[in-house]
Amino acid sequence: MSRYLFTICAESRGWQLYEGEEGRHWFARRDEAMETTGIMASRLHEFHGIPTAVVMDMAGHETVEVSRHG
């Protein structure tokens, strides 16, 4: 089974959350983006058994995996 990917991207005035290919949410603060995305990823795995990962794309720097569930 493939892993469902949540990507947090740095934007000029905040942080954009992408679920797969779709931009879904925008956050003003990085900690808020990381906390909310982590909860979404863990709940998706916990309740539906779907393997997930959260990565952070820092615009021009290497993408870093923040968490993995399943």
C-alpha cells in the first residue's frame, strides 16, 4: 500500500499544507501547521489504517520528513 503524503511548504507569508497534490490549508505559523498536520496524519492512520507521512519543504532546501505513521 502506498503512503499518503502531507506536505508543509514555506510560503512568503505563512505555510501551505498539501494533501497529496491538492493545497488544502494555510497557516500563519509553522508550529500551528506542524501540529495540525501531525494530528491529521496520525488520525488517518489510526482510524482508517492508511500509512501516512508528513514532510516539510523549505523552498530551495532539502525536504525533511517530520513524521511517519504506519
